[in-house]
Amino acid sequence: MNDTEEAVRHLFAAATEDIPPGVDLLRGVRARSRKRVVRVRALVAAGTAGIVAATAAITLSAVSAPSALAQVMQAAARTGATSYRLSATERIVKIGGLRSQPWATASGVFDPAHRVGEETDDQGAQVRYVGAYMYVFVTDDLRAASHIMKGTPIPDWASWERFPSSLGAGAGASTAGLAMLGRFPALLGQFDPQDLLGLLKSATQVREVGPASGPGWTGTAYAYSAATRLSGGPLQLSVSSSGTVDVDQQGRVRRLDALESFDGTVRKVDITFGDFGLPVSVSAPPASEVWS
């Protein structure tokens, strides 16, 4: 150690002897050190949060979105479990029964959960759904068709004929409704909408075709095809359906444009659904006017 270094050490030692109590010459150094530690910890925490967020994003991206088939099946089930209003246009493409009007428009309200609903068309026909039964207004065409097909005429005093009904939450396609229309196409415009939703739930091929929209809603359009075989006592009925179904962002069916084949009859139907959740009240016709 040279003379200069020795002098500096001596001066520094002398200076520290006169430091008043409570004065910390290294406080600034320690404060800067603590700030560096805090910054390092903050950077570590931010990095950890970024890693967690990235991991979450990777995990979410690994979860597949519901398939087109699943979306349509869920929409059919959700729509069939709530009340709604519908309007429909139907056309017979190929006739497999007796008489028919080429076109019919129909409208109605349904509450499957409480098994009530009613529907009328522009041909003068009417159907009411109450509990376990469907009541069909007896038009002249229906009276004539029933006489020929069953061999037993509907009594003159009867204004309504009663059939078993499949209307209900989760109900599938019924043999009665489709077979009756196929054999008595005078009932064009009269159908159980739950049948059509039930056919959607049996879809075998579904693909997304693009966006869809209507008054107050937006959603997605899907092309589908479905086929099933229904049994009702001795009656065996093969039913196929294909077309387009629009599903809104709440997962409900808004429109169904379908071509259906059953019992030698081919019909085209275009149905719109709306006013979900509306109250529906329907009464059965007077018992004195009903024939079973």
C-alpha cells in the first residue's frame, strides 16, 4: 500500500468517528438495492401471469367447439321444451293419398311442456292439442277420406275427431301425425311441430352453411338430412327429411325449410318459430262434438 492510499484510509476513518447517531451513510445504497429486488419480483410475477394466461389459452383452444350435429340436436331439444308461435307454408310435391290442396299456409301456438297447442290453416282445417289427445276439426274432405280409408264413416253429429297426440317436451316424431297426413292429404297444413323437431334430433348428417338472420335475431344456418323408421301397432312408416335449419345465438330453432318423404307422399314445408315463452291456453272441444 502506498502513502496516498494510507492517507485516504486515515481520513475516511476520522470522518466516520464524527457521524452523529442515527445517520446511515449506506441507507441510499440499501434503498436502491430494495427497489431492484421489488422490480425483479414484479417482473417475475408478470412473467408468471403471462405463462398462466398462455397456458389457459392453449387449454381452451384444445377444447373442441360443439359439432354442427350437436348444435342442431341441442337446438331441436331446446325449442321443443318451450312455448312458441309458428307460421308455416306447405306444398305437396308428390301425392300418396287421396285429395290435396297444392298449397296451404298455417299458423299456431304451442306449449309442449304443458301439452297444449292449436293450429289453423287457410283451407279451413283446425287442430287442437290438449293433454294426451289431438282434436282434428272434421272438414268435408276429412269426412270423405275417413269413410273410404277406414270403412267407418264419421258420424254426422261429430265436428271433431280425436287422436292420440305426441305433443310434449322431448316428444319424438309420431306415427299418427305423419301417417294421417300421408293417407289424408286433405290435412295439408296440419301437423305436429314436435314431429319435425323430433326428426331433427335424429339427423345423421349436418354441416354449417353460413350465417342466418331474421327480425330481431342472428344465428347460423345448417344443412341437414335425417331418416328414421316409425312403428305404431301394425303400421311401419319410413320417414326421411332434408333441408336447412336456422339456429339463433340462444340455441333455438328459428326456421326450418325441409323436404319430407313418408308413406308415398313428399311435401315441402317452411316453418318459422318465434315469441318463445309466450303463454298458451287451449281447451278441448265439447265432448258432445268429439268422435274417437
